[in-house]
Amino acid sequence: MDHSNVDVKIEQEEKEANFDYRIVEDGKIYTLPYRIIKQVTFTSLKKEELIDIPHAARLQYRLMLLEPVIKARVDFTKSKMIVIYNPRGAENMREKMSLEELKDFLAKQGVNVSDEHTVEEDYDYKKQLYDYAYNPPSIRERAPYGYTQDEWKGMKDEWQEKMKNGEIEKQEKYRKFQESYLAENPEIAARIVPGYKPKEAIAVKQTFFGKLFGKREAKKEKGFWFHGV
């Protein structure tokens, strides 16, 4: 019996048992399935082995079906493949595989990779995947078309204030339109707002087209009319 292999297995099991899935952000606790895993890039793949784009897409799908594989991308045009996977020896309790096992899987799919065109590196799951997806960096601010960055800095506050006032004005106009509409259509107002009482009752009459289509318009007071005015 090889006691060295047993010791390594026991040590790995202890690491997995002590693995802390929890992280704290803004006072809240979240759990992560991985910490440091691996990303491997295969280049100079033979296109006759990838066959074509649909076959490359199916290979990517089969890779993603593997439990230890977190992400995979097979680029037929660039003859390139990137796989992020959970390696043996990683401190987590998820299913794992070695780089050699990954290569064997690809060989069974008809794609052979060479050590010369294989680059494997550590992949920080939290920083490179979790933070990128859930805490993305702020988008770099650009000046509007036709303005330099310095010009935009000088006019930014005024522009934002103008937009804010414009939004307030737009909301006020919309509110007045709502009140006017409800006052002109009391039967609708009664259904929409139970117990609604308009601030100013507006007398209404039906026009010829109103009789046909049910359109109503506010009654207007007759004024003096002079020729040419």
C-alpha cells in the first residue's frame, strides 16, 4: 500500500472539509463554490479536427456538460479554446478533473492538443468571475459627441441640473393632463379612482364625430367675433 498517496488524500479531504464558502460584502454573507481554480488555453488547434463552426459549438456544449468545467469557449475561426475548470488539488468540495483528464476527453472528441500550445494559469473565481459579474467596474465616462473631456467637465453640472428640471416639468405637465382627462371624463374617472371628485367640473358636449366614436370635448364659452380678427 502506498502510504504517501493515502496521506495526500487525507490532507486533501481535510482542506475540503475546512474550506470556507462564505464571503462578506457590505455586511452581507454570500457563498462561493470556488476560490482559486484553473484556466487553460489551447491554441493552434487543427481545423480539420474541429471540422467547422457547428462542430466546434457542439464540442463547447459537451465541455460545458462536464461537472468540473465552469466555462468553455471553442473558437473555430481562431483555432483556439479556453476552458476554466476545477482542478484536482483545489480547495473546494466540487467535482474535479486534472489537465490530463481534460486532454483525454478532447482526444476522444477528435481534437488533439499539444503541450507546446497549452498555457495553464491560476484563475481567481471571486475576482475574475464573481466580481466581474456582480460588482462590475464603473463604465468610463465619455464626453458627448463634439465636446472635449475638459469641456464636458465644465458643463456637466449645468447639463444635469437642466435635465433634472426638464424631468420635473415633464412630470408636472403629465399630472395636469391626467387631471384634465379625468375632469372631462367623469364616468371613466369613477371607474379608475373610486370617489373621484374633479377640482373643477367641466361641462362637455358631443360633436358629430363624438356621437360616432364616443369622443367628448370641453364646452367652450362663446366670445365676441370681429371680422378680420
